[in-house]
Amino acid sequence: MRYKKILHEYIDAFLNFIYPRNIYCILCDASIDRDVEYSICDECKGKLRFIKEKTCDKCGKPLDELYLIDRCIDCINSTNYYEKAISCIEYDDLSKTVIYDLKYHKKRYISYHVAEIIYDRLKESDMHSFDIIIPVPLHKAKEKERTFNQASLIGKYIGRMLAVEVDNRTLIRAKNTITQNQLTREERRENLEGAFEVIDNDRVKNKNILLIDDVFTTGATVNECSRKLLEGGAKNIYVATLATGRNMY
């Protein structure tokens, strides 16, 4: 495992030498020094709402400091199959730029910096001991259309940073669901019924799994993935995403 990690580091260093990724801010394209954290300029970093304050101990969404309990109303009233989820940045028009540039403008190099941000958040949250990393899968048709799965790209780099195996084959998207962003919470749940399958239970049996995605909105997608992984014999599921919103309560 270690020799693969070293090989990947050499490959990354070589590619970064030819196609340097840390010379422009990933948000505003301003020129930056190569050592700027996350390849985000100071001005943009100051505008991003990094999640540092009180959060729901289940879904990881920010909570008002005056909120008296440690779990949001949505999680109290829902069945969540994952143990804990964390996110790094509040989802707004600015953070949306990072995600859209990666997903729809095919700026794949952004996935490395997203992985850096998530990795640091995992360390802050004391969530860094996993048996396997599984990115949320795309349906084959959608991945062919987009040419890549952004969660897989992010997961690949997090796997290298944590020295943990990344599995892109065991959890599959069996149904080509419609885009979720315009659906209600109940419509999202119905849309995802039968969407995911575990094709090899032995790969996940008794494993602590880190599930990776880009955005946590209602949590319906990662929750359904978690349910199927637990049915397949997984021990615990943890979730890490770049961005999430605030629940209304």
C-alpha cells in the first residue's frame, strides 16, 4: 500500500510540474503564490463560510450557538443510517462556484483542493480512521456523459492523504435517477428508492467506511447509500462532504 502511495505522489508531483495547479485562485482566478492554502486567495477565503462553530452531531450542519441541543430537528425526526457526517463550508453562491466548476466546467484539478479541505476537516473532527473509502457513485450513463465522477476524484486524493483504500466498484448506482436539486425532501427519498446496490458484501462486511460526496443537502443520497452498505454488512458509515446548508428550525 505504501509503495503505491509513494508512486502516486511522484506522479502528482510530475503532473503538477507540467500543469501547475496552485497558480490561480480556484474561485476568482486571481494569480496567487504556489504555497497558498487550498489554492484560494485571502480575499475569497475570507468570504467563504468555513464551518467552525456548533454543528449537529449527526448530519454536521451548522447550528445556532443558542440552539440548546446537539442534534438538529431534521435528524431528531429522521432515521439516519450513517454514524456521523461532516462538511467543511456552508453552501452558498460562492462555494457553489467551486462545485460547479468541478462538476460542470470539468476543472478536475479542483478535486485535489477539495480533498485538501475535507482532509483537514476530518483531522479537526477526529474522524480519520477508516477501513475503506467509498465515493457516492454516478450511474454509468451519467458518468459517461460527464466523463468523470467528481466524488471519485475527491475520494482518490483523500485516500492518498489518509493512506486508505478507495473502492469505486462495490457500491453502484443501479438506477439513473433524475437530478435532485429541484425535488422536495420526500421526492428525493422516492427518487432514490432502489438507486444503489452493493455488489460484493464481502468487500464491506465489518468495515468502517468513509462515504465521500461533494454536497450534503437533505442527506437523502448519502443516507440511502449508508442504508445499502449496512444491509451489505458494513460496521459503521461516516460521511464527508465539502459543503452543506443550514437546516431551518
